Amino acid sequence: MPEPQSSDPKPADTPSVVSKAEPPDLTFKNVMRDIWEGIYALLYTPFYIRLVAPILVLGESVAVKAIIARVPYTEIDFKAYMQQIAQIKAGELDYAYIFGDTGALVYPAGHVQIYYYLIDFLTYHGENVIMGQKFFGWVYVMTYALCVVVYAMADMPPWTVMMLVLSKRLHSIYVLRMFNDCFTTLAMVLCVFFLQQAASYKKQTRVSSLLTYSASIVFSFAVSIKMNALLYLPGFFVVLYLLTDEVFSTLMCHLGVMAATQIAIAWSFLQPLTYTPAAHAIRMNYLAGAYDFSRQFLYKWTVNWKFVLEDLFLDHRFGFALLLIQVVFLLVFIFSQAVTHKTLGKSVSQTVRDFFRIATPTLSPTAIINDPSRAPRFVVFVMVFSNLIGVLCARSLHYQFLSWYAWLLPLLLSLTGVGMFVSTGLWLLHEWCWNVFPATAVSSGTLIVILAFVVGAVWKRGDAIFQMTVDEEKKDQ
């Protein structure tokens, strides 16, 4: 009878042989290839935003301190802001009687609350300008850091966040001018961040709901500072509707929270529990002054329409035409890119029918908002593209209005698919447009062409941007 075979095919004293890959030769060619691959990864691989981000944020922190120390401060609106706040501190609540050197108070109550409780305290009633500049420097760095997170969640290549640090005008708006637009921008970037997080945690219903309501509150707060945040509103409603599982009644709850936020912030000016003639006057003058959609901007300060004649610029029909174009562009964008069978997992006609099912969740399981790997990019795309259409069709852009969209322009440039080098060239040309003072027909015309190109190029790529991989990024270069 044969003896049983051992389960171990090797004798106990036989050493195991482990094959090891031979290291590459230490040659100049191999070293240069490794360096090139490292540089390439730091520019194009989305994961490496996590590596370059701390360096960039630290660099921007140092940069704003150097700008404050070396570049003279320029007074434009800050003194007027503080004059208006001083009048409110003295007891004046009627917007019809609150003025500064640059005119009447025309911003909603969120602006007032920030400068009343925060800026006035930090700057000793506006006297310590340096302290104010430092605070705006912190706002700049916080906004930049938050943008980096938004970009990382959207799987953007690192070169996009590097591009952000190249704007001379953007640094100036924050630390040399101290415009209130900076706070609206910070709030809106935070809103986008909350919406991205809500999409990422959508399967955790309570967490997603909390984040979505936080986004609604922050959005309302942004509007209470300056109305340009309304340019995000179409995209915001689309994203919010999907995040609430297409439940119309839940969407209405969010609108109620947003309205309550506005009332709470503007309580002193709305006088909601007082019905005297004086209270009525304060209430009406606040609404007319803070939310005046008919404001006429001066031609000499416009950055985007200097290539049209002044008479045409001031004609109300010109403004109406721009508004009409904006509405058409938004409808085309929403129903060709944001609300489609590919993004919803069902037909648009079915989506319209589901809209009237007031309290029933109708969101398809295959909708893009349910995919945590693609939803954050979808969210930021819908939000910032809605805003950019508004900027393109804006009746007038002043120099501080660059902060409305510059933070998210590199992201959109990446989505055009033209690659890093062309995108950088467009960014620098765009920056030149904003640094020509006063604006000329050439600079403003160039600005409109660049914005129109970005809108057209991103729209043309369509939902392909949601499947974009690192390899596709490489092909674009």
C-alpha cells in the first residue's frame, strides 16, 4: 500500500523563493521621467488636490498679509458703509434717511447685520482700517479653502485651484477695497458645499436633510447681503428639488425656512408686529431700498458693456432684452443639461407629471443625484452654470462684481475640455479685462466673448462632463 502524499509539496528545509521586481536603473532618463510623472500628477490627478491644497492655502495666507503691508489701501465704499451703520446705531431705521458719502443704503439687512455687529466692532467704528483689511484677508482665505474642497469633491484637476491664486483683481477686491460682495460669495460657496455634502450623504436621510436645510438657510443669508446671489436661484431650485426626492411639499418647506431667515435677519426693518404709520413707512422703504430691481447703473463704471453706446446702455429695453436672453438661456440649459433622461433616470414629461404629486417621492433610483460618485460634480455644475448665465446677461458689472463668479470660473474652464494651457490663457485674458481701468470697448467686448465661449463650450459638452475621467482629462491636453 503506497504511503500517503504529504500536503506540503516542498520539503520543510527547502527555502521559499520570492520573485522581486528589479528596481529601475538609476539613470538620468528614468529620474526625469519620475519627475515628469510627479509634476503631471500634481497638475492633472484630482486626488492630489489634497496634497497641493495646504500649500496653496498657506501661500494665499502669506500673500494677503504681504499685500496689506505693501500695497496702499484704496477707499471706495467702506467709509460709506460705516457712515450708514453709524446712523442705524443712532436709531435710524428708515432706509429713506440712511445715507453715506456714496449715497443711500441699498443693501438688505444681512449686510447691515455683518457691518453693525462684526465689522464695526473689529475696526473700532471704521477707524482701524488695517484690522478691517486683516479680517477681509481671513474671509478671502476661508473662501479659497472652501473652494478647494468644492473642487476636490467635484473631482477637478489640481491646476484649477492653482489658477485661482493668479487673480490680482480678486485679491484687491478683498483686502484693498473691502466690498460687501465678499460675504455673499463666501455664503454661496458654503451653500454649494452643503449641497454637495447632502448629495454625498443622500442615503443617510437625516444627515442629508440637515445639510439641505443648512444650504437653504445659507442661501437666504447670502441674498440678505446682496441680491446677486439670486443668479444661483434657478440652479438651486433644480438641485434642491432633486435632493428632496422630488417632493413638492418638502421643497415648499425649504422656501418657508428661507423666508423665515429673511424675516429674522430684517426684523428691525420689517417691524412685523407693529402696524403704526411710522412702522409701515419703515417696512415699505426697506423693501423698496434693499430689493430695488430697477436700479440704474452708471455707464462709466460698467466693465461688460462699454462696447455699446451709452444711450443704448441706459435704455430700459436693453435691460429687458438681456433679461429675456437670460431666461431663454436658463430654460435651454435646464431642459437640455440639468433635467434630462440621463440625469433623472426618466423622461422629462414624466418629471413634469410627477411635479404635481405634491407629497409623494418620485425620484428615480437611477437619478444622478443618487450616485455619490457623480452627484457632487452635478450639483456644482448646475449651480455655477446658472450663475454664469446670469453674469453673462447682467445689465452691468462693476469691478467688485468679479467676486460673484471668479472663484468658480476655473472649474467651468476645466469643463469646457479645452485643456489646461488654453484655459490658463483664457483666464489670464479674462483677468486683463478686469484690470483695464476704465473699461474700454475692447476689454468689455473681450470679456463678453470669453464668458459666452465658456457658456457655449460647457453646454456643448453636456452630460459628458459627469463621466469625465483622468484619462479624458489627459486627452484634452
